[in-house]
Amino acid sequence: MFRIMLILWVSTSLFAQSLRDIEKFKKEYETLQKAIEETPSVVETIDSETPTADIIKIPDVPKPTVGIVNYFGYDFFTVRRDLTIWGNLPVPVDYLLGPGDEIVVALWGETQIRSTYIISREGEIFVDKVGQVNLTGRRLDEAKKVLHRRLEQVYSTLKGLKASTFFDLSLGQLKSINVTFIGEVSAPGIHTVHPFSSVTTGLIQAGGVETTGSLRNIQVLRRGEAKVTLDMYELILEGKTVQDIRLQDQDIVFVPIRESTVTLEGEVTRPAVYEALLGESLSDLIVYAGGLTPFAISKVEVKRVIPVENRSNDDFAIEVFYIALSNANRIPVQNGDLLTIGTIPLVTRQVSVYGQVKQPGEYAYEDSMRVLDLLNLAGGINDETYWKSMYSTRAEIIRRDPDNQFPIVYLINLKKLRAGDQSQNKLLENWDALLVHQNPNFIPPKKVTITGEVQIAGVYVLERPEETFNDIIQRAGGFTENAFKDGIRMFRGGLQVVLKDYDILVNDGDSLYVPEHPGVVQVMGEVYNAGLVHYKKGKSLFEYVESAGGFTLNANKRNIAVVYANGDVKLKRFLSTPKVGEGATIVIYPKEEREPFNTTAFLTDVASITASLATIIYIISTQ
């Protein structure tokens, strides 16, 4: 029975695994099939919506990079998703007819005929009453002459200066042309491209050029001979299109290995990897990179690989040297060069002014800059009101001393400087700091705010160095009849100060609040009816608790606090209970939470310990 169950279990597992594999393979096949169906062909013509344009889908080729520096020029072929070539453009004069081209023959006047013909694979069309006419390899104007001569033999009204029938030949749908792309291209091989394609648009349709390929020496071979050599740098940087010729059927576009790889980085407009031709200089590379930025230094660091045949050993295969930019046009670059144009050092030229000036901070330093120049930048010393806030007889120039860890300090009398004494208008040095002190007799007055139950509430200015709360109350006209003196609150820096009496010294920014008599006591925490209870003089703490419904079962009767109206706090002790004043808050805290006693766990532990003791006793007794 066990064997039967084991066999059934194994076979079921294997069968389930097979079903999962089949389902997995089925899903992968459907995904692959869907991808194949959705993948566009290299050339796709949209006829219904754009009858006069061919939208050519470009293969998805990633933008070439090396590290964080781009290979220059290669994204010309890869940054677009499609290429539009308009079919209603004039036919190029050198366009050669061939198999697949559609031509339209039109006669009008005395004879009315309009017919279309597709040039056959043999290069011919068959015209009624005329016969076979070979048009392959002819330009459109040449084909027009040939057909006109042949049609004159049938339609005599086409002849002579006074012909009554007129003839025209035009192109309809154009054939695609086959161009072979070889060498360092993304998709080498024969590609069907638009007949109006140039070398560059053809390369775009073929997926672009690999970074190993040359952009400076792209060759077009026609009928086995070199037709043209295209330098993409001339096209990209200068807009020269003379060599970007139109491709013809059976052309071969050959992209050889790049001639050199030179990296230019640093303070140039376009840091990138460039291809330099033999004899091109560092100056040429800088031009290709868009020139220098304003922050470029005047030298170029060159890291150059020594050719194998010139090395004594591989440990010193790279030499490093510097070239002045003034000599850049005389230094030819070599394959493998790494050229770095550094950033000018940020040498700080500034002076600082701090203290009692209108606009303290850091300012640019200029040669021959003096104290008065810096003060004028910081707001000047001519404002009569602001001048009173400045300590006029002493300011300080603080200058760093390279021979001492402490700075050199020069004293400046601003009063004399303002009067025109040029001996005080000292010459500043880079990184000097000017410190202007505040006039202690002209500082903003210190203020105290008092609100609530006083005769004249408001803001009061301190009139002497030491003023008390009681002084402020007197200046405010004293308390009103409703003032609750035991509940007066004082705040300093956002915190409440507990008042014991009114002789406390007040500071700038203090605020005082004199409330009305509240007539109640608040009871909160572990009571059944927390809230406000009517205050009655002499009433005890527990009487207030009873008025609030009494203690709850969770109340900790030993942990009670009384917070008085003035912020003072007292706790209930074992042998003392605080008195409750008007406006006080009674807080009854809950008992500490404890885990309930687990009888089962306790008995289990006792049994375990007893068994362990019995085992130990047994072992000892058997020794």
C-alpha cells in the first residue's frame, strides 16, 4: 500500500511539473510571437494618413558612451525614433529609373491618354501600339525623350512645332533601392532604403555607426569604384553637405575602423571622445569640442600612450606632460591621447565687514581698497540716525598673520574717519575683516508686556537696569478689583516662571498675565466624573475628589499632584496632603500596570524545579 501511494505521489508531482513547464513554454512562445508581430520592419510606409511622406522606423540602438564621456557624433544616427522622407519633393535630376519604378504617361489635346507602367525586372515597359521600351538606367528627362520619339511614330499630332497633342512623363510610386552597408555599422548587410536616401539617412535607416567605426572616412563605392568619402565632422560641425550624396541601387557604404580615439575632457563646451585625422592638432580638437569654457586654465594635461615599438618596458607606457594653449596648434594629437583642460583655481578675493553696519557680509576685494570703501559698500556712515547706533571711537581691522596663530588687529577711529582723517582710512588686504561695534547707549529699549487684570495693560519699557515685577505693576496702575493675584503667570522665553512674590527681576521680552478669579478647581485623571468643581476655602483634596465622583478602581491614591494657578506643583506625600487653592488642578494618576498572576505557569515551574531537585538528590545519593 505504501509503495502504491509513493508511486502515485511521484507520478502526480512529475505530471504537475510537466503541466507547469508546458504552460511556461506556452506563455514564453506567445510573448515571443507577440514581440515578432509588433516589431516594425526597417522601412515602413504609411500610405493612408500621409500619402506624400515615407515614415521610416529607426532600429532602437543605445546612445554610445564611454564612462561618463560620450563618443562625439554617433548619436546623430541614434537619437531619433523615425525618419520622414517626403515623397512629393522634386525628383533629383540625377535620379535613375529602374525596376519597380512607376511612371505615368499622359497625352492630352487632340489625343487623350493617361496610363501608368511599372518598370519590369528587365528594365522595360510595354506601351500599347508602341511595344517594349527600355528605361532602366535613364534619367527622367532622358526617358521622356525616348518615349516621345516612340509615340510620335503612332500619334502624328505629337510632331512639329504646331503639335495638337501634348505629352508628359512623370513618376508615380518609387522603387526601394538596395544598398549594402559594411564595416563598423550597427546592422551590416543589404538594406532596402528609400530611393531619396543620402549617405547619412541611409546609415540612420541601417541603425547607425558603431563607436569602433570612423566618422571621418565613410566611403561610398559605386560600380566597384570609390564614389565619395564623407567626413561627418564637416556635416555636424559646419553643415557641409557636398559629400552627403544620394544613394543609388547597388551602392556600397563602407565604414572603416576609426582612425584614432582621443578623449578631451574638462573645461570645454562638449567633453567627448573624438576621432582625429593624421596631422590634426590639439587646437583642432578644441574647435570640435565647441571651444573652451570661461573657467579653463591656460595649460592642457596630456596623457599619451607610448607606441609599443618605442617602449623600454610596459611599466612606463604612459607619459604625462603639459602644453600651453598658445602652442595648441603646433601639437599633433595621437591615438589614445587623454587631454584634460583643468578649471581655474578658485582663489578667493574678498573682505568682510561685521557688526553694526547696515549690510554686513563678504564683499569682493580690489587692489587699493580702503576702510571707507568697504564701509560704503556695507551702507556707509553718513546716515545720522544709524551713525548714533555705531561705536564711533573704535572699530577693528582683523588681519591674518602667517607667522602667528593669532591675527593682527588694527584699531580704527570711525569718528575721525568720518571727519576726514585719512590716517584712519587704512589700506585693506585680501581676506581682511572689519568689525564695527554697537553703541551700548543706543541699543533698542528693553520691553515687558503685561496683560489681564491691571489698570493699564500694554507694553512697558524698562527704565533702569533692575526693575521688578512689582515695579511694572505699579507703572500699570496696580491691580483691578477682579485680579486673581495667586494665579499671576510670568513667561520668559516661552516658558512659565513660577512666582513666589512680585520682587522677581524682569528681562527684555518677559510677559505677565494677571487673570480673574476662576472660582473653580479642576479635577482630572482617575476619577469617575473629571471636570471643574466649585472652589471653597478650606475644602480638602479628598473632598474635591469626592465632588468629582471619587476614585476609580484604577486610581493610585498615593500618586496625586496639585498644580497651582501660578505654576507651582506639590505632590501628596505619605504623611502630608497639599492644600488646594483657587484655580488649582488636581491630577490623580493610574496604578502601574502589572501582569496578572499565572497559576498554571507557576505550578509548572514548581513541578519542573521539584523534578530537577529530585534528579540531583538521586545522583548524589548514588555516588
